[in-house]
Amino acid sequence: MVETFFRKIEEPNQARRKVLESSKSIIQNLKSYQKILQIREQKTEKIRELKIELKEINLFLDKLKDSFPTELITKFEEEESKKKEKVVVSDKKSKKTTKKSKKVSQKER
């Protein structure tokens, strides 16, 4: 019932060489994939370390803010908010002037 079939391979050495070459390329691809996995693992580890460091920094900042007198902190925050408002206002003005200059240049055409 079981019949065995054999097929003659043309140029068996050439076929063997092609199989070995493809095996080499597969192994190289697997090695590069392993490197990628290792790099990803290192990346996640570094991110985890960075999060821990940031938590510590934030903790120290909170302690530092608590040690300052509240008057100085409020004064500093007010100055910072004024600076931000000036920057926003100046940005809006510059945008308006550019729009006006564009309109004038279009009318001249």
C-alpha cells in the first residue's frame, strides 16, 4: 500500500549550496532580531529608571518649595505669569502685522 517515490535532483551540490546560503541568511536575520529585542529591553529599562529619577526630582522640588517662604513663591509665580502674558500678546501682535502685510502685498499685485 505505501509506495515510495524518488525524484532525481538536478545538480545536487548546487541545491545543497542554495539551502546552506538560505540557512545562513535566516541565522543572520534571527541574530539581528535578537539584537532588536535586546535593545528594546534596554530601552524599557532606561525608561523605567528615568521615571524613578523623575519621581525623586519631583519629590525634592516639592520639599524645596515647602522650605521657601510663601511670599517669595507667590511673587515669583506672578512674575512668570506676566512674562508668559507678554509673550502671548507679542505673538498675537506679530501675527496681526504679518496678516496686514500680506493683505497689502496682495493689493499691490
